[in-house]
Amino acid sequence: MTILGIETSCDDTGIAVLEVTEGETPAFRILSNAIASQIDVHQEYGGVFPSLAKREHIKNLPITLKKSLQESGVEKTDAIAVTYGPGLAPCLWTGINFAKELAQKWNVPLVPVDHMEGHLLIGLTANEKSQNPKPKFQTNLNFQVPNDVFPAVALIVSGGHTQLVLVKDIGDYQLIGETRDDAAGECFDKTARILGLPYPGGPEIAKQAADFKIQNSNFKISLPRPMMHTKDYDFSFSGLKTAVLYDYKARPEQERQSKEYIQEMASEIQQSVIDVLLHKTMKAAEEFGAKSVILGGGVSANDELRHVLTNKAGAINVKTLMPPKNLSTDNGLMIALAGYFTYKANSYEKNPENIAATPNLRIA
Ligand code: KG4
Ligand code: ZN
């Protein structure tokens, strides 16, 4: 069967066509994965501006659909999946309304999808071959859900969310921890802004951090590791942002604008975020006897995070599963994939009239 995935929860308009060969372990083939980015539009504001994002989605949806269908070679799909939460209400509604109309026109089922489940499942389907795809998107990337990975602990880190989820099976989730304030990606975005780096901040911080050499440390910056040793699985990143701001303000203008300071600060920010994320993730993996750790969400594109997680999990014989980097950030494919499993489980709202944007949707 084929399924169309529509994603508009934040600032990317994503539409993908996924083909599924059903069987005991379904096999997936990506027929297309078109994306319209709005980074240019929001860069000026240093973050996503909801009413502008909505306007862009309205403009981009028909164009992205056309592109995705053309690339896939199909005229319509057997089902449509759309993100209904969590995310920005005006953006979610735009995608949902577009999907409702299309489902009616094509006379196919409409499946509402949890954005976070999309981020989670796209990591699960990664395999050897898909780990390092070429930078340009590959349409013929085949993938399959691997055997023997449950129970798993999933760390989903994006611009809006930071969650630890116990995955007993596909569709069987338990939220075991989340951020109490800012998300990890948000922390990168906000601290990057303090340092004068453009939006989105995550890739910029990573780039600056990669250029820092520890032996060249001049500034002895030491940031906190918030909530690292609390007994729960929750996170907090707003204090980290404040600590960066204090350090920055306390430095003379010339010093804090130097390339050396920005690189050293970026490295310490990245290290601090990774330390807390992975400390709690590994603790959860041990406590719940996880066979694998799944990484997902925009921040999972971070090379250092991927590298350290792979090492730490490897050391205790736990597998790591993560999406290829170009599927870490928001895309329609992850929605099509989660949509397929939701459709098969038959546990979704069947009347499209009743599908509504749910900005604060929580997994499990
Ligand atoms: O999942 P996503 O595309 O959108 C949301 O659902 O929020 O995540 C976007 C977030 C942004 O905060 C961005 O700064 C962060 O992912 N990000 C990264 C990297 N690439 C994107 N953070 C750290 N390192 C990266 N390489
Ligand atoms: Zn996301």
C-alpha cells in the first residue's frame, strides 16, 4: 500500500509518499520526501513566528504536494496521515484542513499522527545502509524495522520537546521523563542567539563547537549540568541558558565577540546538554532493561550526541538506533511511517470531522 504523510507542526512543510510491502515484518520504500523550509522567513526573528509560519504553510502545501506526487510517480495514495499534535495550533490546523480536503477528494482514510511518534519511529527503522546516506535525499532508501530491539528507551529531542519514552512495542509507549521548561533544541536556539549566531541555533552551536580544541581553552567556562543527578527522568534547560547569558554579560565586549570565546562557549553548551541527556538516558536504559536506545528529533542530527550515545550504549551492549541525519529534523516521511502503524493498529479517530489540532498532545 502507499501512504501520504503531511507535516506542518512547526516551520517545515513536509509531504512524503511511502510504499509499504506488508508481511510479518513490513518493508518500506521511500517514493518521495519533499520539504519546503521556512528558515529564511524566520531567521530575522531568531525563532518561529506562528502567524508567518501558517501563511507559509498555506502557500507551500499545494506546491509540496505536487512535487511529492510527481517524484513518487503515483497520482494518489491509499491513505493519508497528518500530524495533529504537538505543535503550533495555527500550523497544525493548516495541515489538518489541507489533509481533510485531500482525503475527501481521494476518498481514502485520514489517519491522525502524533509528531513525537513520527520522530521516534523514523529512528527505529534506521539500518546499516541508511546511517550515512548521501547529503542529497535518496528516494530508494529501503528500510525495515529491526528485530529484537524492545523494550527500548527513546530519547526524543527537538526544538519544542525533550522526552524519554519507554517503548515496549510499536504503539505501546510510556512517557518516563520530559523537560520542565525549555527543550534541548530550544536551549541551543536561545544560547546561539545570545552569542549572535543565526537561527536555528543547534547546527550553528555544533559547527562552532567542532572548531574548539580543548588545549586552547582560554576562558575556563564552566556551565551547570541541570538536574543531572535528580532521581527522576526529567530535564531542565532554562538555567543553562541563564548561565550562558551571565557569563556572556560578565565578559568585556571584545572578549565575548571573539571567535575563540564563541567556540569555547559553544563547546561547553553542547557538552552540558549532551551530559545531562545521556546520563538520564543510560540510567533509564539500565533500569528498564532496554535492548536498544532510539534517538530522534531535530537535535539527533548532532554528531557529538550520536557519537557519545553510540559509545556509551555500546559499552553496556545496548543497540543504538537513530535516523540518518537528513531525517532527524521534521519531515513528512516520519508522519507517513507512524501513520502506517497507526492505520494498522486501527486505533484512530475514523471520522475526519473529529480530527482536531492538539497543540499539547502527549505520547502515551
Ligand atoms: O524536530 P525539529 O526539526 O523541530 C521540532 O519539532 O521542534 O527540531 C528542530 C531543533 C532546533 O532546535 C534545532 O536547533 C535543532 O533541532 N537541531 C540541532 C541540530 N540540527 C537541528 N541541534 C543540535 N545539533 C544539530 N546538528
Ligand atoms: Zn519535530
